[in-house]
Amino acid sequence: RMIEAAIVFSIAAFVGNFGVALTGFGMAIFFLFVYNVGEFAGAMDADSCTSNRCGIKDAVFYQTISLFAALPVLLYRSRNVIREHKNKTLLVAFIPATIVGTPIG
């Protein structure tokens, strides 16, 4: 039954990445929306998750891993916009803050 939770997390990661690719923000919102749908559908019950790694804290952690994996692609795809509107001070401050702050948040 753990496979149900793995499927929900996989779909959540895909939808989160797809959503951020379309909008440029909101990966966690899309990810947690799919997670909540899976929870309400019963795929995230204690019976389904024998390893106890299906809670909301774990969902946020998995979303962080998904964002960390998508970050290089997002930066590559937005390179022209970054070059056009670059402000070195903001980039030096916000890119490391995002990389460090995402897992902490």
C-alpha cells in the first residue's frame, strides 16, 4: 500500500514542476494541493504509509527536493530575462537565500 503514497508524491512533484514552469512561482501550492487531494482520497492513511513518511512535514521536504532539482532548469530557462533585468546585488542576495531558505522554510 506504500505504492499509493509514492504515486501521490510523484504526481505532486510533476504537477508542482509543471505549475512552476507555467507560472514561474507557486510550486509548493501545486504540490501541496495534490498532496491534500491524495490525503482526502485516503492514499496517505497510516495504513498506506508503513514507514511514517507521508505526513505534511514530509510532503514539504519532498517538495523542497523537487524544487532543488528543478532550480537549475528554471534558472537556465529564465536566463534571458535575468540578463535583461539583472541587478547584481539582488541576484547575489536572493539566489543563495532561496537555495538555503527553501529547506529551512
